[in-house]
Amino acid sequence: MVCPNCSKRYTHPNSYTRHVKNECIAVEPKFPCLDCGSRFRRKAYLKDHICPARRVAFVATTNPSSS
């Protein structure tokens, strides 16, 4: 199976369906980070995301030398 949008090839129907539905470059990312606004095509990518906005806030509240 070949994706009509990006020409990627798949041997397993499930992989092809997931790609066309969620991952292809023609699909708009639908999982936004509520802190920084970055958007991801899969929920797993959002969960793995380390938000720069949160990292700065976390470092500022836990680093005693920053005062």
C-alpha cells in the first residue's frame, strides 16, 4: 500500500491506516500542548514532549541559586 500524499509504502494494512489517519504530512496535528502551543500528530508524541515553558518554570522554582 502506498500513501497517496507522501508516497510512503506499507505492507501491513493497520500501519497504513494509522499513517493516513494520524501521521501523514497532509494531516493537521490534533494534540496541542496547553502550555507552549506545540501540536503533535499522535497523543504519544505529546506525552513524550518536554515543554520548554514548563521546564523554565520548574527550574525557576527548584533552583535556589536563581534568587
